[in-house]
Amino acid sequence: MSWNYRVIRKRHIETGTVTYHIHEVYYGEDQEIERWTRDPVEPLGETATELREDTRFFLQAYRFPILEEKATADGPTLVPDDSENAINDGHYFELMDRASVAVDYVSQFVGSHPVVRKERNLREIYERAEEALAELYQHAGGLAFDRSSE
């Protein structure tokens, strides 16, 4: 069994409000959600370093689709909340811009670092990272072009 932090959207019928929380979500061997914490969780650490790492894991929850808790005949279940995932043409150009900024940032602060310049194995790893960001930019541009040609 594996687990991670996920953002869960909750609709409160009695107040008509919607709130977002982070929960621990547990998966079976088939990677299907089996259960989740009833109450939201908060970052925790026995040291400041552990707290920082747990906070980093919390931020990773935003890489996944937001889940929504739904009531079913079998009890509550989690389903992807697609209401916030609408993509418009501007999103592709926004991603291209962010990838471009990331390439520049990584080049300036990592690629030019003296250890990266000196150590061949680190330079090769860095170059793969830079190439991956450039490839991300190119693919986003291709998708934007494809959408504008429709």
C-alpha cells in the first residue's frame, strides 16, 4: 500500500460553502484509492528540517488533480474534481512562458555553478534537466499550435 497527500474539495450543504483541505490518501496495489484520513492533516516535524520536508510533500499535492468527496450508496468516495481543470488557449502560452523562465533560471543559477562546470557527471545531469525543460517548452508550443489550427 502507498499513500500521498492530496487536496480534497468539500461541499458543505448546510452552509452552501466549499472548502479545500489536505488529507492523506491511501492506495491499493492497483493504485486505486482505498481510503483517506477523515480529518485534514497539517505539516508536522520533530525538527525544523522535518517540518520543511513535510511542507514540501504538502506542496506536491498540488501536482495531482483535486479530489472531491462524494456520497454514494456504498459510502463516501473520492472522485477527480474537474471543475477547476478547464484549460484554455492561454494556458499553453503560459506554460511555455514558465518553461522559458525556468530554463533561464536553471541556467543562470545551476548551469553556471562552478561545481557543475567542473564535475562532468553533474554537468551531464544538469544538461539533461535543461534539455527536459526545453522539450517541455517545445511540446507545449506544439499543442498550442495544434489547438489554434483546429
